[in-house]
Amino acid sequence: MTTPQRVEHQQTDKGSVPVYTTGVVEQPWDSYSETDHEVWRTLFRRQQAQLGQQACREFLDATAAMGMGETGIPRFSELNAILQATTGWQIIGVEGLLPELVFFEHLANRRFPVTWWIRRPEQLDYLSEPDVFHDLYGHVPLLMNPVFADYMRAYGQGGLRAHGFGPEALAQLTRLYWYTVEFGLIDTADGLRIYGAGILSSKGECDYSLNSPAPNRIGFDLQRVMRTRYRIDTYQKTYFVIDSFQQLFEATFADFEPVYVQLKGLEAIPAGSVLDSDHVFHRGSGEGWLADGDI
Ligand code: PHE
Ligand code: CO
């Protein structure tokens, strides 16, 4: 373990993506200030208040089962005891985004990297990189679900393998993560619900993703998702809807090599497009979309 240290962005081979030190750090729980805990409580209460009707049942139940925190920033060690006993996952503390291979290696071994620091009070609504609220509140509860937990592990293994297939395969795999783990919706008997961490930890995007007429909501299809560009700087133009975590796991369980071969050289699909072959839950009005910036 190295000493936690909040460092500024370092530009790397991944261009504009900020990458920090790659080491695992012990959560410096005693060093959180009262302001830090208050930021957590504010964000936590705000999300809990609206997510009762918007998040999927698995997320809400797991958040409660973990005893995740009205009182302040949770201790990783306490969450780990519960996680370990439930699905064998562990949280590890990190400074921020990790290089791809390091990240995949952790997931493949059922370790989920969680940024230890929390945003400042003036950053409550928007932050351009993950902090402990996004990582813990958004990602960790679903690691209590056995099917989703297996999906995340398989994703890590798939990432390590995708490296051998080159940058196109990696970009396709990253899109899959983006449109499921970060921005996924799930169809339930009560209507569409959220399971993606990027939505769950964002005050504005919860309502937008479910209720705004602007974005597309399209049924999950593996190859369709892997071809679809996305935006990192605005709400999504398209959300993909799964029927169940089982569907997601089954669609991704098989060896991806034939998928990479099939997709090779095919043009990527712009973030806001709707195809004839799509199962459309809702066709977006496109209101407020910016014309550029998909990646
Ligand atoms: N089945 C994929 C492969 O062979 C691995 C994977 C699993 C990728 C789950 C994403 C999600 O590469
Ligand atoms: Co995330």
C-alpha cells in the first residue's frame, strides 16, 4: 500500500483522460473532515429521496443491506466484510481512474477500485471524474447481486483478453461498460428503472434518463451497443435497456473473438442514431443535443 495523496491530473498515453497513481491505498478514513462527511450525507439523502421510485430493486435492497450511509462516508473495511460474505468482491482504495489493464486485472480478481476522496461542496452537482460518492454509492451496491457480480468479473477477464485483439476491440468493450455498468436501464414490471452507476450518482440524470423526451431508449443488443459511440461531457443521447441481469450475463458470456471479427472495420454508430433494427422503447426528440463530441 502507498500513502494516499491527492495528486493533480497527469496526462498519459490515453490523451485527455486523467490517470493517477496506480497503487492501492488504504482509505484514510480518519482524515476526512466534517465537511467531507457532510458532502456525502447531502448527496446520499438527495439520491435516496428520488431513487426509491427510479432505481432498480436490486440496487435499493443492496444499499439497505450494506447499511450504506446516512451518517457519513462509509468505511471500506465495513462494506468489505458484507461484500466478501455475499459475492466475494472486495473494494480497494485508489487515487482515481486507473490505466485500463490495471483496472481489468482488478475486476478479473473481484476487486473493485474505489476513489477514496470526495468532491468539494461547490462540486455537488457535477464532477468530471469519479470520486468516492460515484464509486461507492453508484457502483458498489450491485456487486451484492450474484449475477451482476459475475458479469463484472467476466468483464475484467474480457478486458484482459481484448488487449490481444487491439484498440478497436478495446473501444468496443469500453462502450459495453459505458452503456451497461455506467448508464444502463432495466425493464421491470413497474416500468424502466436505473442500474447504471453514472446515472445513480447524478441528481439530474436520474430523472432525465427515465422521463425526458429527449434521449432514445433502446433495447439492449450486444453488437449494437459495442458499435455505439457515447458522450462523456453531457447526458447520454441514448440509453440501452436490459430485460434482466441474467439477459446481460448471457449475452456477454460467450467468447467475444467472433464478435470482434464480425465488427471489424464496421463503422461506429453515432450516439443519437436510431436504426431500423432497434427495439425502440422511446424515440428521442433530440431536444438540447449538441452536434459534436461523441467518442
Ligand atoms: N465473453 C467476453 C470475452 O470472451 C468477456 C466479457 C464478459 C466481456 C462480460 C464483457 C462482459 O471476451
Ligand atoms: Co463509474
